[in-house]
Amino acid sequence: MAKARRTTHRSSKGTKLYAVRDSKGRFKDIQSYKRSHAADMRRKSKKEKAR
């Protein structure tokens, strides 16, 4: 399964946002960069798990 492509935007308050789009290009999920980055850091990549 391909990784979801995320594009960055800014909210009206100026906080950085990640927008995940579906295959048709419509917004599937929008979340703050801070939250999504923290979730990415909690997960380990395949290479890290192999060690």
C-alpha cells in the first residue's frame, strides 16, 4: 500500500497543517503538523524495526 501523500498548508491562525488527499485529489484528513509529526516520531520505520 502506498504512503498517503501529505501537502502542507497554513491555518488562519498561522499554524502549519498537513492535508491528506484521497486518490481523486479530495481532502481526506486535515491535521496539525505538530500532531502528525509527533505520530510519525512514535512509529518506527521498517529499517529501524529490522535492527
